[in-house]
Amino acid sequence: MNETIFPFAALVAQEPLQQALLLAAVDPALGGVLVSGPRGTAKSTTARALAELLPEGQFVTLPLGASEEQLIGTLDIEAALRDGGVRFSPGLLAKAHQGVLYVDEVNLLPNQLVDQLLDVASSGVNVIERDGISHRHEARFVLIGTMNPEEGELRPQLLDRFGLAVELQNCFDAEKRREIVKARLAFDMEPEAFRSRFNGKQEALAEKIRHARAILPNLEFDDAVHARVSELCIEARVDGLRADLVMLRAARTLAALEEASAVDVEHVERVAKSVLLHRRKESNALTGDQRAEPRTEQRPQDGDQANFGYMPPEPPEPVDIATVKNVRPLAAKKS
């Protein structure tokens, strides 16, 4: 591991992103984290910092120009036919096992690659099939995809496949900007000395991840937790049930990180934003027995024309037939 990585514990003003990444580190089956934001908001710095906390510590980058074979690996069909055994050349998914797979500008990847990436991230297994021959291997990694919305969006179907999402903003708080810049300058000038100041916190975070993974299967959900998850997902008008499942898993993971004895509603509330951010629809959901009323055009009342931009047509003036000259009678219709 590169010893000059900025420490995860030293990050400033990145709490929502840090929480989402720690959740994904404990339970990679959440489906990865999508980080959206403008350039210069420490997206890649934070991703690299997380990898250092994991037991194996791999940090693998998927380049934009990667092919399908580079991603999933290849099978030597000729060797399989000749020798009767499968010769597998690992791809980036295999190399990222137990570490972090980082995809910068994931919105610019071909949709097919993103689909495969998300499949493996949620299942933990990579399957390669060629001409009737298949090979599978474990591929459990923390998927971190970043994107700048100004450069294009992901399809809604792909957005929904990411477990969690965080939206970063430019910092316009003078005190926080000063703190961020001072930390970065101190790190650049003396990286080892800077890192040594956070050794204790780094070790504590790594141990917290290991312990949370161990106790995660023992935590259960009660009816109140299920009810709150359903309420939040209905309010957000999400499609399907993936959001419900991810929210429950994320709440359980947060409880494990905090060494809680059970998952409660507070854990649900604290993970809801990152679960629903990329899935939420317009907030005009119907609940209960409410039904949509047909839309009717609302006519303004007297004096409201200026507010509505609506002016009724002037009524036609009455015509006195006696004053109209040269009016020819209609010709009688011939039978």
C-alpha cells in the first residue's frame, strides 16, 4: 500500500461520504457507493483512503477504455479443449477481491460494463462463460463509482442498482475551506509526520470494520424498523423493493459499526438519505385511500387576471338588424 495516502480519519467535512463508504466496507453486498459532485471535491482521495482500512488493502482502478475481458477476465478455450482443464486469466474484478474497485466517471462507461460491474458487486461472484465453458470466482469488493453530473447522467435503471449515493457540493464555508486547505498543505509538506498523527484513529477504524463484519449477521429487525423503512420508501415513490432491502441492510450495518445490540428506527433515519437520494421521485406520492383527481383548468376570479395571465374574451356587441342596410335574404333552397 502506498504510504503517502491521505488518511481516511483526517478527511474534513466529508461525513456523509465517510459514513456511506464505511457501510459499504462492512457489507459490500449493499451494491457500492455512487459519488456525485464537481471536480476537486476529494472523491478519489476518499476512495483511496478507504482501501487502506481494509484487511487486504487493494485499490484497483477501472479505466474508461477497459474492455469486457479486462473487467471480468478471460478463458483459454483452446487449452480447455486440449487439456480438459480451464485456464483462467483474471481480470480487474478478481484483482479487486477484498479491496476497493474504483471507477472514475462511471457515467461515461458503456452501459453493458456498468451492468456487469453492479451484478458482481451485489452478488460477490464473477461468472465467465465462453462456448459452453464457465468459470466462477469470488469477487467481494467495495465498488465506488464517481461522476460529474455536468458530463452526463446514468440511466435510471443503473442508478437504482447502486446501493448508496452521496452528492458532494463545493464548499463555501470559509472556516471549513481553511481547515481543508491547511490539512492538505500539512500532508503535502510532511506526509509521514502528518499520517503519524492519525495512526491511532486509523487503527481504530480498521478494527471497527473488522468487528462490525463479525457481528453483522446477529442483528435483527423488529416490526417498527420494517414499518419505518416502508414509510420512507413509499414517501419517496421508489420503484420496486430494492430501496427497502438496501435501507434495511444499511441500517443493520450502521448498527454493527456502532456496536448496537439491535437495529432501531434511528439507524434507519440516518441511512435513508444515501439510500433514497438517487431513487427518489417527485414528492407528490399518494398515500392511504387518496386518489388522483382529474386536472381541470382553473379560471381566475375577478381581479386575478394579472396573477394568472388570463384575459377572457370581450363579449360581442349586440347588432340592431334594423340599422343594417343591403342585407340580402337567403335564396330559397331548390327542391
